[in-house]
Amino acid sequence: MTNETNNSSVSPIELASETAADKLREITDKLERGVEEYFHSEKYKELLRVLSEFHSYSVNNLMLIAMQKPDASYVAGYTTWKNKFGRNVKKGERGIKIIAPAPIKRTVDAVEIDPVTNGPVLDEDGNEKVTVIERVIPMFKVVSVFDLSQTEGKDIPSLTDTKLVGDVKHYDAFADALRNVSPVPISYEDIHGEVCGYYSPGEKRIAIKDGMSEIQTFKTTIHEIAHAILHDPDSYPDKKDMPDNNTREVQAESVAYTVCCHYGIDTSDYSFRYVAGWSRDRKAPELKASLETIRSVSAKLMEDIDKSLELSKTNELSEKKKEVRYER
């Protein structure tokens, strides 16, 4: 993976199986192996290391960063970029000013306190004993940090190349089919931040971020449809039966990967990373325990999408026949 955007078209996945059921099993088996391989790979360990290095900033510093560079994504100091990430700040780039702690140590005279009585310790003459102690005085200074876009050098895994890119053949037909098979309405909206979409169980609707690539939009829509089918709270009279958040995300992304794969759209790198991210502390138990659920929901979705596509094709042919008849 590199930090360069890849605008190439989607490459179809070749499946060896002949029957629909075997193809579905082949896809889900590939998903399980891919997640396990990604989870144990050096690539995933490097990703976690990189993410752990980027510090959380205070609200004040976040405001300062937004004021100076609204499109900033990941920031670090000049030395941090160079020594920890193998990247150099580009010539001529101006730093983003933030406030950093710069505590100083000073020695001061202080009355010695008895740890038992919490009172002053007295000497033989009854005077308070004075001792020299070191105190840390909180101070701050202005420092410069630089955004990832201001640097060049070694690739940073998954910091810029976090979204799927590319087109989907017959995209409009697929978009219509997804609206038809979704149990709730789908809308395209201006969603801020990194979120690509969400399912609102309270409003019973799906919102998808507008302006994404066709493949990202297609994958995200299926992901949220899976949530609507599998994880609506009203489907769980006993709330204890509701899968935990990790399991819900693993199931939804696995369904999205499986359905995309069925239609020749390879989301392996994105989906494997996504599922591994939700399962990294438990060796993907949610995935293994949910495979039958994933398979059954994926199969039903693919069947419904196929029917919708076929109906759309039939209607299109019918309209064309009408046009020919009217022209005569």
C-alpha cells in the first residue's frame, strides 16, 4: 500500500467454484483467511505502531490546527516525522503553531512535613525543619508541527489511502437495486469527518456520505444495509441478545465484502483491515462465530439484488420496445 491515490478500475475476482453456494463459501473462506493473514502480518503490526505514535491533542490545539490548516489530517513535529516515520518536511513548508508542555524543575526550600501527623517536623530546638526539594513548575511554549501532506518520504500505512477508489460497472443499476433491497430508506448526505455512512435505528434510515467513489459508496451502502437487517434493536426483545459493537461491525463489513466479491468488486485490503481492526484483541472470534450469519444474510442480499437487477433489465427492454412501436 502506498500514499498515492489509485484511480484504476476494479479488477474482477476469479472464483474456481461452479455453484452459487460453493462460490459463496469460497468468498467467505477467503475473507476469513485474509483477515487472519492481515491480523498476523507485519503490515498490520506496523499500522498499529504508526497509529499509536500520533498523539491526541487538546481541544485548544485542535482549534489552533483547524485555524491554520483546516484540511490537516495527521500532524507531528519535524523530528518525529524524520526519526519515527522516515519522512522529511518539504522545503518551504510553514509549521502549524501549537502549544506544548515545557515544564521546568526548580529547587526550593520547604518545611519538612511529618507523613503521620501531616504537621511540620521540628528540630531539637523546636524550630521547623527546612529541607531542599525539587518542584516541577508547569510551563508551556509554542512549537511547530507539520501535517502529513507537508512531508515526503517513507509510506505511512493506511493514513492517506484509507478509502476505496474506482468505478463500478453498471453503477446506476446497482444503486437502484440497493435502494430496492434495503429495509429502510437510503439518502446521500454531507457527512462530516471520516464516517462514510451510518444506520439510524431510531429514524429507521441509512445515510451515505455524498461525493465518495462509486466502489466506496457501493461497499458502504451494503455495510449499512447489513446493519439494518442484522442489528436493529427492535429485533432484540431481550437487549442482552444484541451482539456487541465489535461483532456488529465484523458482521456488517464481512457481508459487504462478500456481496462486493460476488459482483467482482475486490475490497480485500479495505475490508480485511477493517475487520482485523475490530478483532485485533481477540484473534477474530467475532468473525468465526458469525460466519453462518454472514453467509445467510449475504446470500439473501445477493439473491434480492439479482432479482432487482433482472427486473430493471426487463423494464428497460419493455420501454425500448414501446419506443420502437411509437416510432413506427
